[in-house]
Amino acid sequence: MRTDGGDETDGASDGETRLVAGWQGRYYEDFRVGDVYKHPFGRTVTETDNVWLTNVTMNLNPMHFNEAYARETEFGERLVDGTFVIALAVGMSVIDVSVNATANLGYDRIRHHAPVYHGDTIFAESEVLEKRESSSREHVGIVTTELRAYNQDGTKVLSLERTPMVLKREHAKPSASTPPGWPEGIGTQPGEE
């Protein structure tokens, strides 16, 4: 079995199994100030999402769960709970920003620019604003990004700054057989035929 993570097939016979590394996220060294990552996979917000989060968090504002009340407001219908929009946008950014984070240090300058409604599809992107070495932990660096979320019409609905501590590659020791989040020895292993 080939385990170098490469794409070459020279010398490989038909039916040979290869363990190839997939996307393992960015490490501290991979971030550059000014880079923008458009996160994959927009997500349509459902009524169930909104009702679930409203109930779980005990948010008693009728704007989120009372259609008769919301119909009489300037919006004319229920709005999606803003904390759901924050959680969704942050979740969308993990694949590019914090798969290899050890902690989130803060969320700052959170702004809701426009309402989100049931049926809106949200897209997100992150821009690297700053990066610096950690003064107390040599195995991580600190990265600050601006996360922006848009609806299907291109209207910005959310922005915030997010600052995670991100592992340095030399301390993470990524491999095809043990990607982020996998315990050692699970699944296909090098040398298996």
C-alpha cells in the first residue's frame, strides 16, 4: 500500500489500495494576512433550525416563534435567531480556519447587518486580519480573521472577528493514516493489502 499522499500511480497495479491524505486543515504557517477563504457549502436555514435553537436556548422573544406576532412587525414574518446565524457561520469557517485550533480566544465586533429568514441560504468567507506567535505556548500561533456571511442574494447578514489558537505543523504531525480528529490505528492503515 502506498502511503505518501501523492497522486502518482506509476508502479501501482490495478486494484492496489493507496492511503492518500485528504484536506487536513490549515496550520499556523499556512495563514497569510490578506488571504480570503470562501468556505464551501452554503446552507439553507430551515424553520426547524430556528425553532430548535430558540427552544434550546430559552429565547423568549416572540419574533422567533410566534408567527401572528411577527406578521405585525416591520419584517412581516419570523426572523431566524441571530445566535443561530453566528453558530452557522462559525461552523462553516472551521474547515478553513480552525480544524487545527486548540482553543478559540474570542469573538469580537459581532454585527448583524440584515435579518435572516426561514429558507435563506447562507454562505461564509473569512479574511485573515492578523497572525502572531503565542508568547506562552510554542506549539501554537494566534490568528485573527474577519468572518462574513451572506444570503443567497449577496446581502451581508453577519460579520465578526474570530481569534483561535492554531497548531503549528511540526507539533501536529499530520499523516494520511491519522488525520485531525482520528485516533491512531482506526480504519485503513499503512501496509494493509
